[in-house]
Amino acid sequence: MVLKWNGSNPDLSGKWCNNALAQLDASEKSAGRLALLAALAPHRITEEYVHEFSAAFPGDRKLLGVLAWSSFTAARKIGSWLR
């Protein structure tokens, strides 16, 4: 998803996120949703999404890891456009 992203704001329905996560189990979906939102639409991260992730992957280190990795991946993509 991030590799195909063109910088536009994903639609509000959240369909794009659900489609990208369709093949994952519940705990993987919580991690995937948080990662995609952090990369492409961080303003849409809610406490509910953070709690879902933390229930499946306890610990601040894991939470910060997924947020940092996905944000960094999006920043690298944007950086590649500046060359």
C-alpha cells in the first residue's frame, strides 16, 4: 500500500485499509491498521486502534516500533519524490 501511495489523502470510508488487511487475522489486522494509518493518515489513529494493538502486542516498545517503522517508510517514499 505505501509503495503505491501517491501522497493523496486516503478516502474517509476506510475501505482502502480494510481491503489491504483482508487476509490477516485479528491481531495482525490491529498491527496492520495502526501501521497503515501511521504512514498514510496519522490523524485518523484513535485510542481504540491503539488499545486493539496493545491487547494483541503488549508493551510500549512494540507500539513505538510499529509507529516508527511505518512513519519512516512513508517518509522514505516521500523522500524518493524529491530526487
